[in-house]
Amino acid sequence: MELDEVKGFLKVDFDDDDNYISLLIDAAREYVVDALGKCDENIARVKLLMMVIITELYENRSFTVDTANQKAQYTIRSIINQLQNGDDDDS
């Protein structure tokens, strides 16, 4: 996953957070590997999962839990469950 692609998804048009966003990309990749044992970014749901994780970490830099955070966590868990249990041939 490329920095420019993620910045476009986040609607970030400045360079101040590039190092932080790059760190988030790496963290999301590691998260997916830990959850699934691999990270094939050619699979649409894996890419979406990474984007959701990155967005959650970028937009919510605090340790509070609110309704929006709970929805993001549900989305992350749901996609991981699908990828763990389903066919990963949707590239």
C-alpha cells in the first residue's frame, strides 16, 4: 500500500503527517499479519481492512471509546473473521 493512496483515502493533502501515516501503514500491515498469518494487499477486503485500521488510528489518536470507535472496531473484527473463515480469492 502506497503513501499517496492512503493519503488520498484519508483526504490528506499536506505532507506534515507523512511519517506518521507511513508508520500507520506498517502497523496496519503488521496487524493484518498477526490476525491472518499473511497480508495479501491484492485482496480487496485486506486492502479495505488496512484502510479502516489506518483511518481509525489516524482520526482517533486518543484512548477514548465512543460509538464511532465501536463501529470501526466491529468493522475491523468482521472483516478479519470473514478473511479467516472464507475464501480469499476475491482479488
